[in-house]
Amino acid sequence: MSRSRTERLVNLVICLLSTRRFLTAAQIAATVPGYEHDADDAREHEAFQRKFERDKAELRALGVPLETGTASVFDTEPGYRIAHRDYALPAIPLTPDEAAAVGVAARLWRHAGLAAAATSGLAKLRAGGVDVDPHATLGVEPVVAVDAAFEPLTAAARARREVSFPYRVPEDDASTARRLQPWGVVCWRGRWYVVGHDIDRAAPRCFRLSRIVGPVRAVGDEQAFTPPADLDLISYVARWSGPVERNRTTRVLVAPGRAAGVRRWAANCTPTPEGDVLELRYADPDSFAAWLVGYGADVKVLEPAEVREATIARLREIAGVAAPQELVEAVR
């Protein structure tokens, strides 16, 4: 299934879950991204109807309980909806680690290009006078930032399609062109990496996404290669990265009773009236800052300046604009 069709099906499910009334095909076409067409053009409308029929069949084949009915006895055109009673999952108990993983996955959702379209669709429903259930879907807020190469590389890995990109290592001023069969993208110690088969070097290689300094271009056909059957991306990146030498020290102020994860790594703790001053060892200010910002205003960086500045830069990167003053003050 193509990515565009997958996105359209996801947005269709979100649309039909977000209303208690039956929506006609015309209302769905005006709401769900991917169904846009000129209803007065016979050819375009026929193409939409074929597309919509295929999507309905696909949803039913996937087990989605798609209902057909009318909102009132005066309606002549049938509508569609998904009943919560048939589609809702039972309560799923999660451990704290599992819940954290689900949260990270949800926050990364926007980078698959779905959250903006879903938000747009729900806004169109409300503007059209459709009763939208605000609790039907999760509100996804982007608090995890990824590199620009993340989306094209994950798409290429899913499609098993070769890519090319310019890559620069710290030792060289100029970038070099790399060609890769991407097996997958993974986060390791606050950094994103792509693992795959380097075509020019005829060997497995790992590349940090932040060092890709230009566009990632897909090359050739889909299904052009097969990743190793026993592939473990995390283990490969860990071996490639080598041991981390935490030979620098930082001091942070932690709010009373907060940031247990930071406290766990503290080499020393000094209570003060404002909170606890912790000493921690770190290797790289950027990756360390990426970890600290996850604790928000509960952690305030005291020193050194390189960690403070890296933390502020990370907040600005997440926000996409200059960080709000209250966030900047939280790390100064």
C-alpha cells in the first residue's frame, strides 16, 4: 500500500471516529485530505467514487467496523461512521517504560505527515457544523524534534528503496556523496541514525542524521533490496558508536521531589532552599541537553555554559521558533 493511501485511510478513520452522526460521501470528500476533487466534473467525481469504494473495502478487510446509515428519515443519501462500541480497544495495562515508549511514538507522529492533515480534517468538520467528539482521538503535540532527513529515510526504508545524500564528518570541512540501501532509522543516546548497506563501500554502515547536510534523494525502484533477517539496529549503532567517555561535569538545580531519572545518575547531591544541586558526568553537551530538556522546568542548568547554551538551542529547535522566555529562563 502506498504511503499516500495509508495516510488517507488513517485520516478517514480519524474523521469517522470523531463524529457521532453519519457522514455522506460528499462530506467526507470535503473533509478528508486525499479526496479533493471537483464534484461538477464527471470524470473527477467518478474517480473519487472508485477511490472511496476501494478504501471502504480496505477498511472492512482490516476489521474496521464501518457502519452505513442516515442521520434522519429525511436523508436520501447514505452516510458512514465508525461506532466506538465496536472499534474501541479494551483497557491495556502498560508498564511505565511501555507507556513512555507509546508517548514518544505519539509525539513523533507528526513527522510522518499525519498530524497536520488530521488536525485540518477535524477543523473542517467543526466548521461544517458536524458534532466532533473532542475525546475520540489523542491530541498530538510535537515535543520531540527529529532531523530533516528523518522522514525521507524512514520512507525509503519502508519502501526498500536506495537513497543518496551529502554527508559531512567532523574531521572534514567538505561533505561527500553517499549512496545507501537504508535498513532502518533508530534513536541512540539522543541522536538519530540510519543503518544500511553502503553501496560504494559494499559494507554495512551507520550515519548520524544530523551530519546529513543536504536533501535525501530516493533512487531507483521500490523493493530493490532485502535487509538482513536478524537485523538489530540498536545493537549495530551501539557497536559502531563505541564506548562513551563521560569526562565532563555539569551542575543542575532540580526541583524538590522531581526528575527522578536525573537524580539516578547524580554523582553528588547538595540540598539547598531552592532544590537539590546535582553533579552529573556527561560526554557531549548536545546529546546531554537533548536528554535534560525532557524534564522541562524541573531541571535548571547552573553550569557549564556549553550545557546551558546547548539546552536553550534544543528548546528553540523543538519550538521551531525562538524559545518562549519562560522556557529560556528555566534553563538559565
